[in-house]
Amino acid sequence: MEIKLRNLRRNYGSLHAVDDVSLVIPSNTVYGIIGKSGAGKSTLVRLISMLEKPDNGEVYYDEKRVDNLSKDDLIEERRHIGMIFQTFNLFSSRNAAENIAYPMEICHMDKEHIRKRTEELLALVGLEGRGKAPISTLSGGQKQRVAIARALATNPSILFCDEATSALDPQTTRSILALIKEIQKKMNLTVVMITHQMEVVRDACDRVAVLDSGHIVEEGVVSDIFSAPQSDVTKDFLSSLTNVQDSMVRWSKDGGHYTLRFRGSTTDEPIISSVSSATGAIFNIRAAGVQNVNGEELGVMVTDIGPDEETAKKAVALLREKRVLVEETKVGV
Amino acid sequence: MMELLQSMLDARMWSLVASSTWQTIVMVFLSTIFSMILGLPIGVLLHVTSSEEQGGIIPHPVFYNVLSRIVNILRSFPFIILMIVLMPLSRIIIGTSIGTMATVIPLSIAAAPFVARIIESALKEVDPGVVQAAKAMGSTNWQIILKVLIPEAMPSLASGVTLTIINLIGYSAMAGAIGGGGLGDLAIRYGYQRFNPAYMVCAVVVIIIMVELIQFIGDKISARLIAKR
């Protein structure tokens, strides 16, 4: 299901939590919305998922407007979406299977159908035979799996993930993201993933929107954003990612003066050598790494270019010609 | 001292203690049930109409404040006065204002606001995230109350019921002062007014045993409910 947002606005007092956001979330994709805490992403997801009404603007699911539904229609529409949360929000009064059964119970589905569907869902999320387990006996990853099964119980067409992996360790995060991607394909879901972790966007999302103080500052295909970030916020997110990345080799504590980004086909060419021999520039590579974004290789290199400014300028121009994105790094970054 | 021992061996006393204990049990049992019937909906209403920050699902400040004020007024009434005020009500419903059955009505009404607050605070403890999840899944307000709030609050509700029963044992003893029957009545009429300390001691000991027993059972039930999770 395609989701369209038009000029969404939500204020809390004088705070513009979401300020004039327009966005199209295409059907059948994993769509990331990334932002720092306080950027308005939680509010935005509450608006898109009909948990809150916007002060202004419209939300459409396909052609249906959903931000102004009556109470009964709202309840009915909510039964066709799924949502998972950072803190899982499972019912402690129910065991795993009963948690999964809840959304079907409230729609008054047939008991036998509920039982069968619960078994299916437990198998789908890899928890066969754990239906009777009390929630407190499950690990964080298992809890999120139960939450995913519960969210999918009524065959929704949209799944909202509100910081769904933020409370999990990196390994569990990867397995949960893999599960979400797998389910997305199987059920042709539209997945909206709210996060503050760039690695979640890299590992799971097809497209991403970057949110900063209530505005969308950048939007596009994830590999494009990673190879050619436009806004400072995005670059910030990316640099925090490359700094912690294992694949990044780092020789020097000081950052270089230039950040080079190159993608796909260009990664194979000996660009640095050819530029060096063509212009006589000397490269002092401070750090470099390659990461995999949706199956595409993206390279990052932090480097100084010498020996003088003249040559450096020529080298940069030549690099840009060869479709390498060159950014002058601010000192201290 | 001899006198005390002698009356302790008095068979008449034991039969009086037994029948008074039974009266107290009946009074407490019935008034617990009735105060729950009255207090539960009020407690739920208080919680659901409270502000969103407090976890209310249908916030309604005016309704909440009025109801909350009424509950507070009823709670601040000294019990003995509330009893006297409510006596005519017993006469209308039961036909008499004296005796065990007649006491159940003021007892229930006196305990209801207390129960309402206990229920409200138990529901307040339910994780708001869980309620939000239930809402996001398309639960109606009734479904949130019956299938989420109350089951999730069950362990605290169980300790709330324990507290209510123990309170009612205390109240029912006070009811003895105005002819309500039960162990309080026994202690006052035989122990205090007839200067017979044996009755007093017996009544108090039985009340202590009852309270201990209820607390023990209540704790066990709460622990069992928590262990199942």
C-alpha cells in the first residue's frame, strides 16, 4: 500500500514537532525515516499510523484519506496495519501465543482460525513450539519476534517499526532486520522504519528520508544517499557510521582534508593511481573503507591531497570527472 | 486473674464468639463484593477519564475532577458518621437499620471510594506502551479496559482486594458500636460495657487471626499471578 503525506504539521505548544512534511512512501518497500532524538520522528510515525491527528495536512493510504476518520472507521482502519515498538509492548498477562492471538480476538475471529494462524505466525518468526512461554522468559530478540508475529496476525498491508531494534544488541538487530526484510517480500508489505541508527537504514531499507527538526532534509534511494549525501545531518549520520564501522581501516587519528565517496563500478578502477600520475598529486590516505548497501559497494576514503593547493584542485576536478564525490572535510571531523 | 480464666472457660462465651465471628465473616464477605461492584466501575472511570499523561484513554478533565472530588469527600467522612448518615438507606433497602445485614450497606458504600482509588492506582501502573500498542491494533475502549488494563493490572488488583478486605474487617468492628453485630459488637457490649475483658481479648485475637490469614492468602495470590508472567 502506498502512503502519501501532504503538508503534515503537528505542534506541541510552540514546538513544531512535525513541520510541513510531504512524502510519498511507495508500496512494497522498506522505507526508513531517520533522525536524531527530538527530530520529530516519533510524532511523525504517530501521525502516519493514525495514533495521533495532525494539526494540518493529510495522510493517504493508497487513495483513502485516513487522518480524519470517524471513531469507528479509525478502529477498523487500524486493524489493517501492524506496528512494533522499541520496548516491544507485549501483554505480560498473556503468553506468546495469546499475545499473537490478541489482534484476531478483538476482530472476533473464529477460535479455530486463531489457533491455526497463531501456529503459522510462530513458525514464520522462528518460534515454533514456544507459544506457551510467558513473556518474561523470552529474550529481547524473541520478544520482538513475538511482537512482529502479533503485528502481522491480521495480514496488514503496512508495518510500522518504531525504533524496533534500538533496544537490541547488534547481532539480534541484524537477525530482526533480516526477518523484517524476509517478511516484507513474503507478504508484499510496505514497511515504515523509524530509527536513529544509520546501520539499520543501510542493512534494511530501500529508501530513506532524513528528518531534522520537523523537516525532511533529504530523501531518496539508500545507495544514492550513502554515496552522495547532500545535507549536513546526513553526512553526520554517515560519519558516525563509518567511524564505528569494522570495515573501515584507520591509520591516523587525524582526519584528512577530503572525503571521497565512490560507488559500484568506480570501486574497481585504480582511480587514485591514475589521478596521481595524471596530475602529480600526492595522496595521503588517512582512512578508507567499503561498505555494502543493498548489494552495492560503496567506498569511502578520507585523505589529504598534496603537495600544493593548485595540484589538489586539479586532482579534485579530475576525481569529480571520474564520478567520485569529493567533499572538503571540516577540520576536526 | 481467676475471674478472667473462669470466664474463658465459659461455654456461653465461646458460642457467642463463634456466632460473632460468623457474622463478621458474612458482613465482610458481602460488603467486599458490593464495594467492588460499586468501586470497580468508578475506579475504571477515574482512570480512563484522567489526563493522557496519567494514562487516560478517554481524557475528560471536567468529568474526572467532579468524580474525583466526590470520591475524596466520601473518603474523608469519618466512617462512624457515614454509617449513621446511611442508616435510613438500610431501612429502605433491608427494612431495618440494625443487625448484620443492615450494616452491609453502609459498609459497602463507605468502602467503595477506597476501592475506586485502589483500582485507579492499580490501572495507572499498567505500561502505557502496552495500551498504545492495543490502541494501534484497533482495540475499542471496552476491549482496552477488559482485555488489557484489567488483566495487566491483576497482581496489583489482587493486593488491592486484600487491602480492602482488611480495611472492611476494621470497619465492620466499628459498626459494632451502633448495633451492627459481629466481633466489634461483642467486644463493645460484653467486653467494654459489661467489664468483661475475656470477651475483649477473644474478639481482638480472632480479628488479628482473620487479618493475618487474609494478608497471607492475598500475598500468595499476588505472588502466583506475578510468577505466571
